[in-house]
Amino acid sequence: MATCTGCALLCDDIEAIVENNRIKETRNACRRGAARMKGCVNRLVPSIDQKPTDIESSIRKTVEIIKNARSPMLFGLDNSTCEAQAKGIRLAKKLNAVIDDTSSFCQGLLIERILQKKLRTCSLDDIRNKADVLVYWGSDAQDSQPRHLSRFSYFPRGESRQRGYEEDRKAIAIDVRESNTAKICKGHFYRIPLKGDREFILALIEALSGKVPAYDTKKMLELAGILKKAEFGAVFVGIGLTYSIKEDFDILTALAEKLPNFNIMPMVGHYNMRGFNEALFKETGFVNRVKLEPKAVHDNKYSIMESLIRKNTDAIIVVGSDPMISLPRPVLTYLASIPVICIDPCISMTSKIAAVTIPCAATCMESGGTAIRMDGKVISLSKIITSEYMPDEEIMDRLMEAI
Amino acid sequence: MDIGKFLKSPEYEIKITTYRDIFQAEAMERDRFGEEYKMLSAAISISKIDMQKMGLKPKDRVKISNSYGSIIVEAKETKKDEPGGLAFMVNSPWSNSLVSGDTQGKGIPEYKNINAKISLSKEEITTLEKLIAPFIKKPIPF
Amino acid sequence: MVTVMELYQLLPRTNCKKCGESTCMAFAVALLGRKKNVAECTPLLEANFKPQKEKLESLLLPTAGAEETGLIVHPELCTGCGNCVVACPVDVANDPHGAGMGCAPTNEKVIFKVVDGKVMASNIKECRRFGKSKVLCYACIDPCPTGAIEFV
């Protein structure tokens, strides 16, 4: 059995049929997972200033750049194993560097609250076995974590949910658009206006407190009625909700207090983003945006966005992430103007502007290790095919040695 | 004679939010410089009502621009009936071309709340190569 | 989807019984159920019925790839999410500790399997829509987010 690294569900029931050291066929993996396991068409090659070179030269050049940097940054590691992440954090410490990852502009704030135990949470296995009311909020699991509903949340027969989803479970979608997940939740889709989450939560809190909310009274009372009856509920918080309430997580805590039978589950995209958050949290007490001097200092100015806007970073190592694809265009000019070291299995937009590229093995195809699922469970990743590429863990080691 | 072709296409204000699409994610895993990734990313889904209001048809090319960037993408009708007032783009370098870099010090960009202007266009759909071109360091000429 | 009446309108409507059915209407029903094929209506093979024959064939074309129960999977629409694998009552009954629990199927008796990111149907005679005592089950269609499964 192989584990899929397509998203933070880390499906570990994948059958990969290998022929001539290539994955010929996958079974049980979703469309995205299958594509990921079969690999990208354009593998990255080692390069310096976009001219091909050998990996040793790439590593030497990287060391030269980061040694000369005043304020280096390590960014990414969400698509790396826990082992590589731990080494990355050590590397950042040694360099007195800023370290941040995509959770900085994704689910970081939510995961921080969960790790601080300010929000009640549970495992996906608990959800499979016990959950009767599921709320997908600002989350299109069908497209982002495609097997979420079939493996854990809605469709499976669990220990206390033996009669099938129609009878045993209720799925509710709260979203600004009728997503594929909302389609599955037919009859329980609550459309909200853009940025309307806060108002919706406030009205829902009123309804749950026995008051009559002014906002869409009938639907709100109906929803409150369903939630109140839940024996074991789960709110799947997608980035739609996280982006909408921004730093105002107290409002989510207030809602959670009104829903004592509910657990909050962060819907994570990158397969080991939670792993990064947990590792950094354990080390520093913060999930991202940290400068390791080497004493950890946390500040919003250490976020990738602010580091680029304020031009505070003068060299950046990007591991398994493509900020040129995921960041807003206005900050790309600065990113492209500083030396970027791109460590990735595939050619990316970031590798195209990188001063140095270092190809690495694709995790769970060409290298193994462990990763942390969106619910905090540790999942092991095994290697299925051999390759000439170094795992990113080893690249971190090599950089550490050279510094 | 078609007078319309001498007139500038009317421009409309549009609000865009971003979302994820498994088919686009699949294309990204395979080849982010490929045609499939471009076709699935360089597109905007607009409700039927808004399409009619703006006189757009599916497969029309539209120019979407604001102070952060400008792109040419394909207009599509939303698969499900949407009430209008909000258009949708899959999260990609195309949608990110329209996102502000200002996070008010908080570090999270406004990916989900983009204001822009939209108009019919005859230009070709913006390619990834074109989006990335300004950032690629040109070799120093002799 | 094509209806019996649409098919019937294109038949000779002579109730000649050459196809083995007692009426043209019965033949239309059999056509739709894929128990008969167009060529079994011999009068249709005559030149003056050519347009009707071609029309019939084109109407029945979308069902050509269907299983005996009429099940068609549109692989280009399928996301491989596996909702159908887990929701199918036959899969639950035949693999309660695998597919039924949301896990990978543990045996070959299941109807739905996800291969290369797309669902594939097999063991079609296990389907509730198969055979004499068939029921009009929608258990795989309702949970599909993209309409990738259809019965024709």
C-alpha cells in the first residue's frame, strides 16, 4: 500500500502498480492523487542562473548565497516529510533565518488555535465512527480533499453510524457558491454573501441561544435546530471561512462554545502543512512567521507576504512550494529580484526565476518518511520507486553540513 | 457595415472570488506549463444572468483588469445557477494577477475578494509565459 | 435521454412481428432496454427506411457503451472521489469492512473501483438494476458531485 501526498487526507490505502520503476496504474487514489503519483512531465534539473549544472555545484552555490545573506528566509516545507521539516527548522536556526510556510496565507491561524487547544477537535476516524452532523463551511472538500466525504465524513458506515448516510448523517454546506460539495449537501446548502460569514455566525449564535435572529430567520432557525440535535458534530473549516473571518477567530470560538457537541476540523490542502505547523509550534510556540535568532521571535512582518512587501528578505530558500504561482502579482517583482533557491521535484514558476535550483525526490514515490494528516494523525509514507534524486531531508542535511 | 467594431467594448465592474477545482489541480500536478492547466485556469465563470447583462457568450474572450494587473481569459457560464453579482476564478497565477499585495500588515492577501473591470476582448488568452516574462532576468547583452 | 416514443415514431409501425416482438411498441421497449438491436427489424433495412434507421442508430449511440443495466460512467467527468464506491449498497453488502467503511475495496465482488483516478464499474450482474427482480436504484448517481454516472 502506498500513501498519496495529493492533499492532507494522506490516503494510505493506495495501490500503486509499478512497472519498470514507473507507476503504471493507481487504485483508489482520486483524480488529483493519481496525477500526483504518476509524477509531473517536467522534472527539475540542477541549475545556477538558469544554466544547467550538477547538484554538487548547486548546493555549493546555495551555501555561498545564504552565507552572504543578511536576512535569509526559509519558505515552504509543506510538501516535505516531518523529517525534512525538522531539519529545515534546524537549518533556519543555524542561519538565524526567518521561517514561514504557506499556512501563513492559508490555514495557519486556525491550526494555531487548534494546537493551543482553544478549539475542540477530533480525529477523522472519530468522525467516520460517530459523526451525525457535518458542516462544510467555506470548504469544497469534493474538489480540495476529494475523498474526504467517501473515506471519513459522509458516506462510510462507521461504528455508531451503520445505517448509511441518508439515515445516519446530515451534511450541510455554507458557502458563497454552489460548490460540488454543496451539491452533495442538497437541501442543506446555505448560500451566504461574500464576506458574509461573520454576520452568519452572529445570527447562528443568536438562534442557538434561543433568540430570533433577524438574518434569514426561517433558515437560521432550521439550521440551529439541526445543529442542536447533533450527537457528534463536526465543522469542517475551509479557507473560505478562514479568509473571511481573518484574524477574528474569537467569533469561531464563540460559535464553538454554543455547539458543545461539535469539533472543529481544519481543511488543509498541502499534504504536510499541519506537520510543519506542529513541528514549529513544538519548537517555538508558533506555527509560522518566526525569526530564529536563534531565540524564536514571532511577528506578522516575518510572514512571506510582509517580508516581500517590506523587502526585508535578501535571499530565500523555497522548498516544495511555488510562491510565484500562489502569491499576488504585486509582490512577485521583489521575489524575482532576490536570489531564490528552489528545491522541488518539478519545474515550477518559481524554479524559472530561481538563481539556483536543486531537484529533489518526489515524496512517497521516490522517498519515504512520515507526515501529519489534517486531523493530527501521523501517517507513514513509504518509498515505492527508486530514483537518482535526493530526498529533501538529505538536501537539508547537506546544506547544514556545509554551513 | 458593423459599427460595433469601431466602438470600444463596454466595460463593467465585476467582483471575483476564487475557488479550487480538482481538474485544474490535476493539470497542475502533471504540467503547470501545459495547455490543460492554462485552459482550466485562464477562465472566469459568470452566472447566466450576469452574462446576459454584459452581453457575453460562453467562449468569449474577456479582458479583466484592475490596478494590480490585466489578463485575457475565457468567459464561461457557471455550471450551477448562481444568483449573479459574483464571478468565479480558479485560484491560479491568472487570478493572482488581480490580487492586491497589501495585506494591511496581516500577511494574508485578499484572494477571495477581487474588484476588477471586465470587457469583451479580441486578444489572445494570456499565457503563463507572458505572465512570468517580466520576472525572468534577461541575459545581459554584449 | 431518448424515450420509447421517440424510438417508436421511427419504426415502420406495421406490427409485422418479424423481429419476434408482438408489436412495434414492444420492439421499441426492447431497443431501449438493449435486448434487441436495430438490425433485427428487417423492414428497416430497406432503402426507403434509411433515414429512420440512421436516426435510430444515432439516438441509441449514447447507450452503446452501456453495461447491461444501462450504467455508463463518463470518465472525463469523474473526479475519482469514490463516493459511489462507498454508497453503493451492493459494495457495502459485499465488502462491509472495506468499501462499506470508506476504505479501499478489499475484494473483487464490489461493483465500483477507482482506477487511475476514475471510477470503473465491474461485476455488473451484482447491480440492483440487473436481471428480472431489478429495482430502480439511484445509490451511485445521487452521491456523484459531477454527474459522471448515468443509467440509460
